[in-house]
Amino acid sequence: MDFLTDTNIILRLAEPAHPMHSVALMAVKKLFSDGHHLCLIPQNLIEFWNVATRPVDKNGLGWTAEQADTDVAVLESHFTILPDSPAIYPEWRRLVVAHSVAGKQVHDTRLVAAMNVNQIKHLLTFNTDDFKRFPGIVLVDPTTL
């Protein structure tokens, strides 16, 4: 089974001192060991780079671009990276209109659009509430695995 992995999961994996690091790591290990495929889309890696290289006082990790590049390479070697597709935009547009999405939630909606285009039903995320509006998505909180 394929799972899209939300950016909050890969950020927790990259930050061993974070209280949710071990939960994210155990969930990812369990899904991999159970034979599931964990996927990312380019947007996940872009969001990861943004947070990783943002200053700590701006809610980032304060890493250099070199550190971010190293971690992105590790993510690319472990997760299936699904390509961006021209089909994602019209699906995103349909979803934001159908669900009256506004503000920061437009980014989460793009993840759902990519899931729909790639026929992925499962999303591994700490933020299940952000995705409840979308029917057909199976939300998996790592704390429940």
C-alpha cells in the first residue's frame, strides 16, 4: 500500500531532539517493515528545505543549505519521490473551490490533489484535522501505529 508522507513527518525525522521524533521514526519503520511504500512529492521536499534553512527564531531549524541538501538526499534515497504532474493543478483548483479552502490550507490541499492524481489513499500525518474535509483520504496519525 502507498502512503503519502506529510512534511511534518520528515521534519520530525530530521530533528532527533524533537519530542515527536521517536514517534515519527517508529511509524515510518513500521510501515516500511510491513511492506508499505512511503512517498513524497516535490512539494514536501521544498517545504522541508524551507523549514530546515529558516532561522530558529523564525520557527525553523537554522540549518545551512548544505545540511538541508544532505538530509534531502537521504529522504530521496528512502522514500519514493512522485513526480509533479500537470494534472495536479486542475485537481488542486477543483478541491480548493469545492471545499472553500483559504490561507495556509491551500498547501495541504495540493498534497491531497497529488494523492488523488497518483491514486494514493493513505496520508501519514500528525495533522489529521487539517485533512478531514477531504473525502476518500485515509488519515494515519503516527501515534496510532
